[in-house]
Amino acid sequence: MPFMQTSTTKTPRTKKTTTPVVEPEYIPEPTIIEEDTITFKRSHFFTALSVLTFAVGIFFGYVIWGTNALSGLRFGSGSAAQANGPIAEAPAQDPQYIRYDIPTEGAYFIGPADAPITIVEFSDYQCPFCKRWHEEVYESLLAAYPDQIRLVYRHLPLTSIHPDAFPAAEAAMCAGEQDAYWAFHEKLFDGELLGSGVYTQYAQDLKLDTAVFEDCIAERRYEAQVQADSDFAINLGVNSTPTFFINGLAIIGAQPLDVFKQVIDKELAGEIP
């Protein structure tokens, strides 16, 4: 399957301090971002959403497309009491969803380059929920839409709680220099351990030139690129992994396959503005 090779240009290294993040459990409904008539500042959007996922029963209420379809979250500056008012009294409105512009240039992807659906995944190789999604949803999702999905992987290592996540991302990029990004990606999610010795073993298993691979890691050749991915996500407001954008529509957490299929099917049918 096709992929894009990232640049190997060195960039001055800077140490970044990221904000604390959380790893969401499965939640019963997809968290698709819906824009209300009240403006919600984008930089606060995902921070609020992260909290709301733990009180999902309070905020899920508007059934938009029927009893078996998706429900959306409404955001505004009102109090919790206002958000919790009787649904029967709320005026009927057509939802308007927010689409975020998520660049994909220079990132590795799998699937047709001209696929109608682009899913950008911000993930962490040491995140247990990312691993769960990879094991339970990833292959089934690609198999369900073989010619309609382009899955783009971007890095969001949660360094405050996952010390091996950033080096693992760099190792995957180094493997990409030898056309083995996705094979290495699989090994990182399939394995139980991370660390420099593990990465070298994976490189040997994949018959890479280990000397070149180890030089790449030692030079931290992709430190700046991994950091740039992380900075972009955090500046956008993403503060949990995994987070997905389906044609710009945000879905938070290790959601099951049915959630992705509902969104993708409606997107393919042109039912989401």
C-alpha cells in the first residue's frame, strides 16, 4: 500500500513541555464536534471535551438521525445547569459540524492517495488505548473500506506518562528511511516492550541495515518532526490519545468499529455538511 516518506532535513532541537493528557476509555457514542450558535474558542475545545467524556451521560441527548444513528455534543459558554435542561424544551435545529483542517503533507499514510475519506490518527506507541484500537479496529476498518480510506498517522507521544513513546516514534521514522515504516509500526503496536534494544531487534527482524538504522536513532534525526506533530496537535487542543479526524471531523478515544462506520457511511452519502 502507498505511503509518503518524510523529510530527513535536520532541524534545531528544542525542548518542549506539553500539557498533561489523558487516555480515554471506550465511550458509548462517538464524540463528533458540533457547532452551536454560541462561539466556543478552539483552543479550549478539546480540553472541555476531555472532561465531558467522563460525564458522557449528562451531555449525550440529541438524537440527530434516529434512534440508531449518531448523537452530537453541543458546546457553548452556558453553565452545566443550562446544558442539562429538559431536552423536550430545546428548539429543534439542524446540527452544524466543525471540520478541522489537519495537514497530512509529509506524513505516512496507508490506502489510496485519492481516497474520498481521509482519517488522520494522532496516536502514541506506548498508549494502551491506542494499542487496543489498533488490535480491535484498525484492520477491520481498512478491510471494510479497501478503496475508500486513506489512513494517515501522526505522532502525539504523551511524554509526561509514556517515556518510551517519543523514542518509539523516532524509531518508526528511521525505519521509514528503509521503506519499512508500516512494518515497524505494526511491530511497535504488536509488541509488549519498547526500548532501544527492542527497536534494533525489530530492525533485524525486518532485515534492515541496522547500522544505518542505529545511526538515525543516535542522531535523533526525526526528533524535530515528531515534536512538530505533537505541537500541532496540542496547539489545536488535542489532549488525549488516540484522537481521529475523519475528513476533519473529530472523534475522541478508542472507539469501536461501528462508530467509525456510522460516520464514514454518512460522510460518503453526503449527509454531514
